[in-house]
Amino acid sequence: MPISTRFAQIVGAVGAVIVFAIPSAYAQNGVSDRSNASTATIRSSTTGVTIGSAKGVNSDASITKDDQRKMKDIAEANIAEIDAGKLALSKSQNSQVRSFAQKLIDDHTKALKELQNLAQKKGVTLPTETDTLHKTIATLLKALRGNTFNSQFISHVGVGDHQRTHNLLQDTIDNASDPDLKAYAQKKLPVIDQHMNMAQRLENSMKSKGGTSSSQSNQ
């Protein structure tokens, strides 16, 4: 079985588990208590930004548990893109893939910092690492190299992840209660769509040129 097919099957299987597991997990565990969120201090391992500090937090009692969940899901998506971009810079020699990876790092670092500022204002504690699905994708990508890594990175991170993030932000725009969270999602949706369009063009270019989207070697 080709590596790309096996990769897609594993990612799909993990994704299915996540879809069914998340609702029950929220039902059992709920969302972090607001009083704890307003006093806890967490330092992001990705950006080094302190969030949810004990002082200076304007806890907004109107923010719902569903909005808190959305904020945490968006944070995990941003962290995943930053981590994936760094992985691509360490593994790929393809100039277009590296340029795309750097854009992911820059744009999602900015988006994460803005979300952290919003979370601090609302008294919400954000995660400092990504979810199981993205961790699994990263583990699988680490085992790949050359053209195979480039194509799978663009397919699963560039296209797949950004389609999921697009859906998450659109759901936030349509259904979130907090106006500031809605505004954040509206601001970031065009950036996500830009990334996805870039990835789709890269993916098509790789397919049309047999896996090479640049005159520079992918190895």
C-alpha cells in the first residue's frame, strides 16, 4: 500500500475517534471553572506568552462554556499550524514549501497572540499544546522525507487542517455569543482561506510536475 494512502487512512481513523470522543469528554469534564481560569497563570510553550494571570484579568461572566470551547479549539488549531510550519522548515528543502511554512508560523503566531489577549480579557485559560489529531499527524509527518513529506504536509496541513479551521471559524461567526470572539473569527477567516488557497495551488503544482513544485530539489 502506498505511504500516502496509509497516511490518509491513519489520519482519517484518528479523526473519526476524535469526532466521537470530544462530545463525551466535554459532557464528563466540562470547561475549566471560570474562577480558576481567572487566577491561574499558564505560560505558553509555543510563544512564551503568559495567559490567564491572577492580576489584570477582566473576567467576563457573560462568555458561555460553548464560546470557551470554541476559543480553546481555535488555540489548538493555531498551535498545530505553528508546530507544523516549524517541522516543515526542519525537513523540507523545497523553496515554495518552506515559504508557505514560514507564512504559517508568522500568521498563526500573530493569531494565537491575539487570541491569548482576548482570552486573558475574558478570564479564559487556553491550552498550550494542540489536540490528539494534530499530534498524530505531526508524528506521521516526522517519519516522511523528500517529495513524500512535501506532498503530505501540503495535503494534510495546508489543505485539510485549514479546511477544518475554516469550518471552526465560520461556526464561531455564526453561533458564538461573545461579540469579541465573533469579531476575532471574522478577522482571521480570510487569512485561513488565503492559506488554504495557497496550499491548493501548491498541491496542484506538485501533482502536475510529478511532486516537484520548484526547480530546487525537494530532497
